[in-house]
Amino acid sequence: MKKAELEEFHQLFRQVVKLFRSRCWICNGKYNQKEAFVIHHRDYNKTEKIYSDFKTTDGKLDKLSYYRYLIPIVKQNPKRFRLLHHKHHWLAESWARFKLENFERCVKVAREIIKRREGKL
């Protein structure tokens, strides 16, 4: 993004972060422009566009156009969304590709790793 576009993007984002206490829903980290944050859909309305519908003339995803479209929707019904660090959103989307049974096994293994690291296993 060009400098002017990046500034517009941050201005758009700042319009809604306060609706989410300016914090990542997962880790409670405070919103800032140095870390990547995303607005996560808790549910999708079938009549609304999605990120992949927004492309530049050269076919790349157009983040600014998407957020121009999305911000009014978020303002209208913020309970449909969560503010997340990009890294947490990426991880959650990755986990969502698993069958529920395998996901639960992965969580069990992750809990074992955390307990071992903390000396509780």
C-alpha cells in the first residue's frame, strides 16, 4: 500500500477498534499500528462480500477496498466480529481446517507441551 492508502487504512481501522476495547480478543493485547490486527467474522452473511472478492487491477487482494466495505458493517453490528492479532487469526483459521476430533487431539497435545514447559507434567 502507498503511504496515503496506509494512512486511510489505519483511519478506517481506528473507527472500530474501540468497539472491541482496542484489544485482541485472544490475548488482550492492546491495538497499535505496529502490530497486524484483523477484524474476524464470527459469522458471515451470505449477501455480503468477502475479502477474496476485492482485487486490484493486477489481481492482488485489495485490503483497503475490503475495509472500506467492511467498516460500516462492523459499526452496524459489532457483535458479529472480533478484533484479533493477525497471528492469532491465522492460527485459528489453520486450526479450523481440522476435523473436530483431530482438533481436540491437537489441543490435548498442546496442553501437555505447555504443562511440561511449566514443570507441571
